[in-house]
Amino acid sequence: MKIVLLGAPGAGKGTQAKLICDSFNIPHISTGDMFRSQIKENTLLGIQAKEYIQSGRLVPDTITMSMIKEILNQEKYSDGFLLDGFPRNLYQAKQLELLLGENKECLDKAFLIDVPENIIFDRIAGRRFCNKCGASYHVKFNPSKAGDKCEVCGEALIQRDDDLERIVLDRLKIYNKTVQPVVGYYKDHSILETIQGNAGTDEIFYNICSCLAELYSIHPA
Ligand code: AP5
């Protein structure tokens, strides 16, 4: 299973990615999570990515592509993966196709989680995340059972630096500009599936699963 999840900031890609990967037992590759982990560890890559992420801009393609190439060359991703937050522009989509093509592989499906902007703001404003284990919550829609602490590891929950309203506006502007060519590209390749994202988590997951069941004749564990 080789799939990608497209969608605006806060559309619910990470939420659905976790459900899909846990249910179908496939590895989750989130470029955003990878960058945040590099920033936390203060690596060279993290230092290079930090100013872009904090200001809501895309990390340059050279940095992102070298990270993705290294990941996809690892054995554990050879049977399948779910990419979340990548590709984000046409260049990345074409590079991914070339990369997979080297092993005579291709993407099976690109899901676009389509959510109206007013809902995006509610989702991002209420998001809380654990900088220790990476778990993500929403104060209203998916609260932690441990209140303002992470229910997995007990760490105090925080807001992401790039979830400030003015930065979210910039992220959305960039998303709206860069995603359309990617959507068109996957439409032309007949692998695009648009999922109505203005719905509850379970309903969205059900709709994605229905599509995956049709594609692979499999069902969630
Ligand atoms: P990244 O981490 O990928 O951020 P994003 O794409 O902006 O997406 P988010 O993580 O904000 O949201 P999401 O869609 O995962 O939503 P979530 O499930 O959390 O990237 C961050 C930055 O890294 C980028 O800005 C860029 O700088 C850089 N970057 C990353 N990839 C890059 C690339 N390929 N190239 C260049 N730069 C790159 O849900 C949001 C909230 O809503 C949560 O609180 C959740 O609980 C709640 N929620 C989810 N679904 C529902 C629902 N159905 N109903 C109610 N609430 C819901």
C-alpha cells in the first residue's frame, strides 16, 4: 500500500494517518513530524528547517527531498507507506514519482481531505500537542484524558509555534497556491480521491477505509 494524504494545515491528515497506519499496519511518514523531531534534537537539518517552519513557509525542496530520499531507501518502507504532508508542491510530486519509478513502483492513491477554512481555524486553535511523544489532541474534539497533560506520557501539552493565527494564515495561503498543481497531477494520473473532511473523525476514516477496501480488498484490523 503506497498512499499519500493531502490536505490543508489542520485538515486532519495526522489524525487519519495514525488511524490508517495502526489499522492496516503500514509505516507512517510525516515530513512535519520529522522536521519537528530534528528541531527538538537540534540537528543540522533541524536548524536549517526551523526558521521556515516557525514562519509558516515550506522548507526548501533540496532539504525536504534529501530527507525523503533517505527515508524511502530504507528497507522497512519497501512494502508500503503512508506519506502525510508530502508531496506539497508539483516538484515534490514529480520527484516522488521518479524515486518510486527507480524501483518500478508507483503510488496507489492520493487522498485529499477537503475541509472549509472556517473549520480549519477551529481545529488548529484547539490543537494541543505533546513535544515529548508527539501525541496530538484537540481541547474540544479530542481532549486528553489527563486534562492539560499528555495521556500517553504525562508531559504538559503545548500549542505548536506555527499554530499562531497569523502564521496559520500564511500556511493556508501557501497551501492554496502549491497544492492545486499536485491535485491536478494526481487527478491526471487517476489516483486522486477527494474525501469530505467536514465530518467527524470516524466518518472520514470510514470513507477512506471503504476506498482502501475496494482498492486492495482488505479491511482494517
Ligand atoms: P505539517 O506538520 O505537515 O503541518 P500541516 O500540513 O500544516 O498539517 P498539520 O499538522 O497542521 O495538520 P493535520 O492535517 O495533520 O491535522 P491534525 O490531524 O493535526 O508541516 C508543518 C510544517 O513543516 C510546514 O508548514 C512546513 O514548514 C514544513 N513541511 C512539512 N512538510 C513539508 C514538505 N513536504 N515540504 C516543505 N515543507 C514541509 O488535526 C488538527 C486538529 O484537528 C487536531 O487537534 C485534531 O485533533 C483535530 N481534528 C482532526 N480531525 C478532526 C475531525 N474530523 N473533527 C474534529 N477535529 C478534528
